Amino acid sequence: KRNILRAINPLFMDSLREQLHAAGSSRPKLQALYDKLPMIRVFDPACGCGNFLVIAYREMRRLEMDLIERLFSKGGQSKGLLDISTMIRVSVEQFFGIEIDESAAHIAQVAMWITDHQLNLEAADRFGSTRPSVPLVHSPHIRHGNALHVDWEEVLPAADCTYIVGNPPFVGAKYQSAEQCADVAHIASHIPSHGLLDYVACWHIKATAYMQANPAIATAFVSTNSICQGEQVPILWAHLLAQGTHIHFAHRTFKWSNEAKRNAAVFCVIIGFAAHDTTNKKLFEYETVKSEPHEIVVGNINPYL
């Protein structure tokens, strides 16, 4: 969870929380944020069992509850007085994923429904009533398939996408199967020396191409730190930067370890990037690979972070 928040918070949740804080008790500002939340679309093109989508959904729903309390509670007394079922507008339908493993894709779908139910119970606890969890009226959009061959536009048109986030598979250039080598060639054949790229680089290349259609999208991927070191930097980043990519935030190397089989103790970075620039870029530094990060605001972040 903590590692997922390291991607989701600087990508969009920190900004949403700042907007809530800045709105104070201004009804127009609170209403504008309340109207904005259901319009956000989050896409994980390597979603596994849905962990990033689940945490993003949970954080957005909790923020929405804070908003509902501020907007609609009369004198702080909200319990039992609100018809909360019509006020909860953030839904699992705003979340999209692609997953190559069919059983994981099913688990992601179910995990979103379970999270929805848990959040409905949180709302009931907070407001005295909630939105019903059943029947399952809303569904997340999880596509079973190879994200490097599926047309992302068919899953979620770029024009409708707000954020891309995820943890694409890490496979070094030397360790790729014949099928994975073919995937890299499929995505990166136009890039000189693409055979030296890690598998994860394909998602950066594909996301960059997808964002060309909607430069407002922002992306954050967890990656092995190798894509920011040595020979891969000029191969991958020369291409991405030529497409107008800007790095908005980055976590320097830290150790990611969790229960998932493909993530056993890897040295990772998180890179947030987009086809538009931003001021006040954020770099997260670690004293050791296991420590908590501290944030520094910088004018520019280069591909070596």
C-alpha cells in the first residue's frame, strides 16, 4: 500500500487534497471539486490483481466523503440526515485496466467490487446511510490481454483518460523470453538499439504515444532503476524526450518488496511524466533504499533522476 501511494499521491491525490484544503468553506470551490471527482478516469495498463486501482479508488472515495461532509452537513450534523446514496458519485466505472493473466484480471474486477462494498460500509458508519453495494450496477473496466498488443484507445479513449498509473512487469533485456523480445520489437522497432531495453520500457513508450492524443494526461510507473542508468538512458529517454515528455516527479532508487511473485525485492524508481510541463517538480530522495523518502522541489528532473 505504501509503495502504491508513492505513485498515486504525487500523481494526483496530493493535488486533490490540496484543492480540498484550499476550498475551505467556499461552496463554489467545494462544488467544483465535487463535480470534478466523478470525471476522473484512472487507467492501469498492467493492473495485475488491481492493487493500484483499488488504492486509487479508496483514496478518491474517502476524499469524496470529506467533501460531502463539508458541502451537505448542516452545522456538522450529518449522520442520518443525508440521502447519501445519491451523493456518492465516484464509482468503480471510472477505473480501467489491462492484464495478461486471465485469473488476475478476474481478481482485479472482484477486488474493486469488494473495495466498493467496504467503502459503502465506511460511508454508512460516517453518515448513517450509504449507497447499496448490490445489485452490481457499476463495473470496473478490466480487459484481459497483452497490454503491448491491445489498443489502449479501445479500453479507454485517450480523450477520456486523466491518469495512467501502474507497475508494469520488470524483465531485463538479457532475461526476456522470445515472446517478450517480440513484444519489445513490436513496440520499439523504430528506436535504435531497442534490443537493450528492459521490458518495462515498452509501457513508457506506449504511454508516451497514447498521451500525444491528449497531452493533459499524466502518467506514473514504478520501474526497475535500470531504465535511468547506463546504456538504456540514451536509448529510451532520447525517444521519450523527443516526443515532448517532461518528468514531473520521481522517486530515486528504493527497495520494493511485497508478496507478489514478480516483485520480490527489486530496486525501483517511480517516474511521473507527461506531454506537458509543470513548475515545482518533486524529487523524492532516500537516505538508504529502505528509508522513508524526503521531498525536494526542483526546476528540472533529467532521465538519470
